[in-house]
Amino acid sequence: MSYWKNYRLKTAALNVLAESSEDETEVVEAVVENDKSDLQDTDSSDIEELDSVDSISDEGLCNVVSSDSETESDSEENTSNLRESLASWASKHNQSKYCIDELLNILGPHFNDLPKDSRTLLRTPKTIDVIEKCGGKYINFTLKQGIMNILSHKSQNFPDNILMLNFNIDGIPLFKSTGTQFWPILCSLENYTPFIVSIYYGNAKPNSIEEYLEDFVTELNELQEVGLLFEDRTFTVKVNAFICDAPARAFLKNIKGHSGYDSCERCQIHGVYKDNRVVLNSSEMCAPRTDEEFKEIRYVGHQFGSTPLLNAGVACISSFSLDYMHMVCLGVVKRLVLFLKKGPSECKLSAHMISLISDGLLSYAGKLPSEFARQPRSLNEIERWKATEFRQFLLYTGPVVLKNILSKEMYTHF
Ligand SMILES: [Zn+2]
């Protein structure tokens, strides 16, 4: 199958050559010749593929016209055309560095002025503007640039000229032994690969939310007000959602942390302190929080003050989603299983029962279909379980292995 990878690479090369120049017959032949020799030791099914390859390659050659003589300046011009075509092809199809380097290796002997390295071809900048900001280092790649990169080859996928953006902002610790961390602002547009808007790097989280979000808010405001002009089309830019974990949401919205008395982001419940923790539990329905009241900073116990996101018109209640992974998988389900394993005494299971559950889980290890990201592990490793393993326990394996072990009351509760 590695042949097909090579084949795709070479076909792409042929297409670029056919587009960029009219004098590349020699190279094309060399590449096709190379194709054939690659395949001499392959089996008959591969040879059949080769035949179809040749016919495709020949088609690709239809446009190629040979010429006998060429001046040196022509040759230079052709190489420069080829270089530009290759660069635009590579960025259009999001080719990997490895792939471009290999293509340049193939073409290198035939074109003197072609660079040997993909970074030279794509003119990757050698220096990036890093500035000191909010107690660390900061780079702004800009929102506009990221959106333009997607529009440059996907603009036809937005027929109504509306761009709905999703954002994720989170702290990423770089090492276990030090506090150094990244705080990237990531943006995604529909289902395309997310891109980086800006990155902060420092020994702690950004010391000022105003400074950290300054560039982002200014740019977002501008895009929302005037839209984004791309090839005679003006796109309307809107914020769809901010998808962050609880600590990052508290930081961005400038509100109390998730263990506070008034920490609920959806309603105005006031918690009570019970068994070393704050419990948000009320028999009555509490008034919901609204975007308008949040904007006016009316939630005194909940909000510390204003946030720059309000200046960008972000709806700080409805645009902040509460995510399933943290709340259900790593929240409720993990807590529930840990209660079964470690107590309190009302619900703690005996060591024998825990080992029966683990045995039950392990009996399915290696037998679940490949659609599952992970196979079940024993409860001894619960501290290292990933969110997908808790989801699998909740929806699939749990109801089976807990049956006849838990009391009817606890099983129904699960
Ligand atoms: Zn609530």
C-alpha cells in the first residue's frame, strides 16, 4: 500500500507540473519510469493497479507539450512558476512537511533552482513576533489569518456567508515538575481542523484577563461589526460557543470557582456547606441566570466584576456550554464509582464485590468492538481511567457488571 502513497505523491507532482509549465515531458517521463521500476517486484494485483496508474498518468500528460530548445531565462522563469504552483498546491491540500520534502527530492535533480526543503518553498517565517504580556510571553497569530486559511480552499462551503465560530481557551501544563504552561486561544469553524488564534506561555496562568484577551476582543469586535471580506464576498462573523472546562470558564467570565457558594452558571442557587464541601441542593427551582443580568454585573456573589468578553458582545451565560465530558464522565460517573470503591460506608462495597466487578470488566477486555477507543480495565486502575472509559462504564459495561452485585435500590439509582 505504500505504493499508493508514492503514487498519489507522484500524480500530484505530475498535475502541478502539467499546470505550471509546458516543458516538463522529460521529468514526467522520468517520474513515470520510476513508477514502473518501483513496481517490478510487486504482485499481479498491484500490476493491475499499475496499468490504471499508467492510464491516469498518460491522461495527466495530455496537456504536456515537449519543446527542443529553451533559453536559460525561460528555465529560471519556469522554475519560479513551478515553485509557486508547488507552494500553492501544498497549502491548498494541507500537505505534510514530510510529503513536500519527498516531492522536492524527486524533482530536485531536474530543476536546479528548486529548494530542497519545504520550509524554504513555503517561505515559513524564521522569526515570530513574541511579546512580553501578562507575566509571560505571548504570540498573536490573529483570528483573521486562521479564518482566511480555511476560506482559501473551503469558501464554497459557506453559501450563506455566515461564519459561526467556536472557541476553546484552556491552560496546558508543559511539565510535571514546573509550573510552565501554555494558554492557547483556539478557534474552530464548523468541522474543520481548529486553528490557534494566540498563545500565552508563562510560569503561571496569565496574570491579567484584560491584557490576555485584549487583542482577541479587539479583533473579534472588528470582525463582528464589519464582517470579513474574502474574494468579493463579505462574511458575517458570529460567536457560536465557548467550550472550556470549569476553571477556564471561571477565569474567562471572571466569576467564582466551581466550588463556591454561588458557583452555578445556570441558576442563582446559593449552596450550603456540608461534610467539607459546598452542596448545591435546593427543593425549590432557583431563578435562572440571564445574559442581560450578567452583562449588567447583577450577580454580586457570582461575579467578581466585568470581563473583556462583555466588550465583544459575548453572551456569557448562553454561549458558554457546560460540557458532557467534564460534568458527566469525569464528574458524576467518576464520583459514583469512587463512592462504590472507597465509601462513605452507606454505599461502600466489600473488597470481594469490588474484585467481582473488576473481574467482570476484565472478562470483556479485548472483546469489545473496535469502535470503542479503549478496552475495559479493572477498578484498581480507576485513578488512571480516561473520560471514554467512564462513558463506556456508564452506558455499556457498568449496567452488566453491576447487576446482581449491587442491591436493587443502588442498581436502580445507577
Ligand atoms: Zn443551577
